[in-house]
Amino acid sequence: MSRVVWLASAGSTNTEALEQARLGVPHGWAVAARTQSGGRGRLGRVWEARPGNLYLSVVLRPDVPPDRLPWMTLGAGVVIAETLGPPFAVKWPNDVLDDQGRKVAGVLAEAEWTDGRLDALVVGIGVNLVDAPPGATHLAEHGRTVSREELAETVCRGLASLDPATVPSRWADRSCTLGRRVRIGEVEGRAVALDDDGALLVATRSGRQRVVTGDLGFL
Ligand code: BTN
């Protein structure tokens, strides 16, 4: 059974999904658009729409404590990297890169809370299938012809059945981050592990530091 509702166009599929989440759609409901006019990226960036790429948002209603929620968003990167297979891997927190460090997919998770309780987590996913901005990559460049509809269904199923307890080891298996020298804001050092809440632990000259969010660059 198809789970994904397809729109010819949307402002942002995350906005559509957040609206539907407020109206009560169930866990695993998803919306995709063939194009977006107002795609949002992490850290307030714009996610440009290029024809033929995937713009997907999945509504999740996971029963996890708030401090374990990052595993659901980290899990989105894992599901994409596992679905695409090598050479694609996850860069903390949840970008998916090829083996030359070029981005093929990104994840923007947005949560709806009522009185401190999570109502819904919308996981928005952009995958470059046939085109990409300068410096990024797309699947066609790797010789992959992928059906947008099938990829959307597979990723949606993977997210709807995601058990956060499985994410730490799966993330480590698909990571292109651990063991590398990185910089996130002021923090510079070697990425050594993820903490219990998904924060990145970085071994710096002044000791181990925890990073909970930010933009990671490789050194
Ligand atoms: C990032 O890497 O900055 C995250 C990009 C997320 C883009 C997707 S496209 C589908 C969904 N709708 C949005 O407006 N953003 C996400």
C-alpha cells in the first residue's frame, strides 16, 4: 500500500506535513512534492528545488523520551544511507555524503509539542536524484537511476519502522564522521563517538567536548 501523498508542488513539504500532523494524520503518513517553492534547510538555509529530485516529509509519532528524540533524526540519515548503500555515508548530524564528501541528501526535522509532550516529529528529506547545486552530488552522477516514488516509499517505510535503540550502532556503521578531524563552530578535534543523546563527542586539545548541534566541517 502506498503511504506517500504526492503533490505537484508545495511551498515546503515540511509545512504541509506539520499542518497535517496538527490535523491528526497517523505515524508514517508522508507527503512528497514534485517541486517546492520554499524548501527549508537546516540552520535557516534555503533548500533549492531542482526538477527531478526528491522532496519528502514523513510524520512520526514516536514514543521516545525527549532526550532520545535526536536518535530519530539521526536515524533518518541512517535510513537514507542504508537505502542508497555505498559509497554513501552519514555526516553528523544527518547529512548523507558520497566518498568525496559531496552531499547527496539532507534532513530537516521539526517537532510539534503540546505542554512539553511531543505530538509529532516531521522528518523532511531532500535527495538529489538527477541534479545538485555546485559542490554537491546526485545519484545519476553515480550511475544510479532511482525511481523517485520507490525511493520515497522505501525511506518512508524505513522511518515508520525505525527503532531508535538500533540507531547508535547503525549510525556508527554508516558514519563518515567518526575518527575524522572536524570543526564545529569553535570546537576543533577528532570526532570520537556519539553520546547517549546523539551529541557528537570531539577529542580536542583541551579534552573531550560535547557538541549538540551545528555545522560540521572536515579538516
Ligand atoms: C539540510 O541539509 O539542510 C536539510 C534539507 C532538507 C530539505 C528537505 S526537502 C523536503 C523537506 N521540505 C523542506 O522544506 N525541507 C525538507
